[in-house]
Amino acid sequence: MYKLELKYRSAEFDDLESLVALLSNDPLGSKREDASVPLNSAYVEAFEAIVQDSNNELLVAELENALVGMLQITFIPYLTHIGSWRCLIEGVRIHSDYRGQGFGEQMFAHAIELAKSKGCTIAQLTSDKQRPDAIRFYEKLGFKATHEGFKLALSAVC
């Protein structure tokens, strides 16, 4: 059976509207994101900060020139674990038209290889407890819920 392979690249400014649309295209994202056009300037500022930071990568997955997925990977140095680096994977989305075809697994395999190539010893992520399908997906990939995560909203936007 022929398996369709995704192509990966760093996000470009022209992708920004599509990326925000992906982030807002689910029950939680529709409540906290603003997909109106023109884009909220906060997205532009965040995008510029991400692309200028060598420890951040906003990754886009494409299939036959269609944007099908995205994730943000952040490389973080730690003193713990003998001064190791780890990667934080967040903002993971596969376009609803492409879910269930193995593209999420492909995208994560690529992200994990990227993290290994940067010398990371741990890959970590968070998932909202209101996303049981996402949690099952991450567990299927081998991620384990080894810690209890905490967040503190510092503004009404969060």
C-alpha cells in the first residue's frame, strides 16, 4: 500500500492566517482563538518572536502543496537531568479533512527526529484534559502522563 508522505518546512508569514484557522478549528480553540481577518496583531507579534528565536520552530506539514498540519517545538536547556535539553511540543493540529490518515504520527516522528538532532533527551507536551482523543493519541505515541501540570492564567486572554 502506498503511504502518502508529508513534507515539512518552517512556517512563513503567508501561512499565518491558515495556522490561526487551524488553531481555532476545534471546540476549545473556537473559544480562545480569533480567526477573524485581518488577523489580530498579537498573532503577528507572536509569529515574529517565534521565527526570530533560534530555540523555537513553527513547523508546517504539507501534502501536495496543501497545509495539513502544524506544531510548535521549543528547545529548552535545563540544569536538571545533568544539564540536558528537552523539547516542548505544543500547538499541534491536523486539518480536520486529513485526520485519521496517520499524518499526526508522521508529523510527530519528524518532530522527535528534529529534537534528537538538537541533542534533546526528553520530549514533553501538555494537552487539555478536555481533549480525550488527543490524550489517547499522545499515549499511543508513547508519551506518558508522569507529572501533574499546573497553569496560572495571567490575563483574561488565557
